[in-house]
Amino acid sequence: MRRTLVLTGAAFAGLLALFFAVDLEPRFRPKRPPVRVSPRARALHRDALVVDLHADSLLWPRELDDGGAGGQVDFPRMREGGLDAVALTLPTRFFGVAGLKALHDRWPVRSWFSPWERLRVQLAKAATFRGARLATTPREIRETALEGGLSFFHGVEGAHGLGRDLSRVRDLRERGVLFIGPVHLSGNAYGGSSSGRDRGLSELGRDLVREMNREGVLVDLAHASEKTFFEALALTELPPLVSHAGARAVHDTWRNLSDAQIRAVAERGGVVGVMLAPPALREASLEEALAHLAHVIEIGGEDAAAIGSDFDGYVAPPIDASGLPQLTELMLRAGFGEPRIRKVLGENALRVLGAAESTRSPRGEDAMGRPDPSTREEA
């Protein structure tokens, strides 16, 4: 018996050591030679405002201030690739292993069991960054870019991270969260996911959308089932956002949008961030990503298309953040005019991100979400 206990303990210790030794972080391993970027494309890309609506970089135990340490996004590579602003999204439950990952990465014990605490850990990490500035409005993104700096903002990927406390929406908005997706890789108490059965918003989900309308937080329809998608779209008073997806007509998969969904987003003045990797793409190919962008434009018009790379999100893209000028080159080769390219690279995303600002003015804030001096009480 003693021998059995010793062997069992040794095996458990070995498995535990292996668990902590395994590096879970995705690496950038391009499978194709890079696209040669012409001087014209490089100049256009440098001059444009470039915004990425989705990156999961806060999941990983590395510092974005430092370059060359794994993953697909960090601030040096953003600067190299002309990426002015990125949405550092906050996923908290995925594949049923988010708590184990929090343990693996030595996050605080409370985060092993709570999606809300995992969300808070990621926000706290972002608050320590030195190489980029937290932006809460498009104006701040533009001003930072003019100064030669980089920006980031936040989105929440799956409202289960809020628990059932909708007062947290305001708290998150004040900490740089500009959009929230009701669901992620599985359905939850708020609604149905595109990975499961096609169920719609729950009453709690409807309350969430109403609260987001009041707080000026955009609804992200990525990952939503069709019923949840259209019910949330009908309920929100703000332009809809799909932070990262593709076109089902180009690649028919659960992560992509039908033409009806693309058209509905466009008709409401919203935007679709096109992913740069499978599963939205059939293969890791910028040429295929361009086909998705072209289809979104064909169905929804050139104001509806944007970039939502899904960098650092358990995916294998054909480029990392430093390679984004290659996409600009392909758009030029495809005959996209410069105004259209600027819209896709960032102007469409900034327009939609700014659309919620006026909803916050009744609480004593100006049109850009800053405190209005005329409403302050005298000290």
C-alpha cells in the first residue's frame, strides 16, 4: 500500500510538473511567403488609421511592451505593422478550460473559479502597459496616432463574464470597454451561440442589451446564434458590431455570417470585422481574407467592412501584426480605391465605435464621453 501511494504521488507530481511546463501560447508560424509590399501600399498604410477590432493577447503570460516573445501581437509589432489601435478583448470562458488556464498561468486563486475575476485580472494587466495608451473614444485614438503613439481599447467576449450583475456594464465602460458580446463559444444565461442550437436572447440577455444602450456600449454579435443575432439587432438602439467573423458565402462555417446578417448589420450602420485566420477562413491565407472583405462590401457596401484579426485567439493566421501592410497591398492589387482601403483599415471601425458617444451625454459628459465642465458642481 505504501509503495502504491508513493508511486501514485510521484505520478501526480510528474503530471503537475508537466502541466505547468507546457507552453499553451499560440506561435506565429507563417506557412506562405510574405506578400511583397509596394512603396505605394506601404505609404498608404502608414498614412491611414489602422484599427483591429479583435485580439486575445491579454490571455497570455507575456508582456506586450516587449517584442519577439511569442504570440501574434505586441506593441513593437503593432508599430512595425502600422497598427494604430487594437481591441484587447476579454474572454473568460472557452473550451471549458478557462479556469485551468488561469491556474496554469498562476493567476490569482479567485480567478480559477470566477469568469468575472478572470475579466478583472486581464483589465489589471492592461493597466500596467507602457507602450500603448488606453483609449475610450475614437478621438483619443486619433490624437494618440497623430502623436506617434499606439492605443488599445477593450471588448468583452461573452457576457457570462459579468455574472448576472448588469451594474457592471457601467464599471466596464469606464475602464475602456466599448463593446460586449452576449455569448462566446457556447450559449449562456444571456443567449445562444453559433456553436450550439439556434436559441435566442433570454430575458436577462434583453436586459443586458437595454443596459448597454443606456451606458453607450455597443453590442458585439460575433459568435451569436442567428436568433440571438437578430433579436439583439432589433433591440439595440446603437449600430451593431461584429468584431470578428467572415462571410458564409465564401466559407460556409458556423463562425461566419449569412448575406442576410451582413445586410442587416450594414442597414443599421454597423460594421463586420473580418477575421484573418481559420475557422472563419478555409485556410490561413490573406487572399481568402480579401475575398471575405470583398464579399462583405458587395453585400453591405464599403462602409460595412473592417478588420477583426482574432490574433492570439488559438488561431493560426498567415501574418502577425507586423504583416498588416501585406493586406493593404492585396487590396490595391484587387482594385480597391484608396478611400475604400482607408475605410476598411480603420475609418469604418472608428465611425461605429464613436456612434455610442452621444448616448452618454445626459450624465454630464461631453460628446466624446469626457466630463463636461459646465455640469460639474463647484468645489
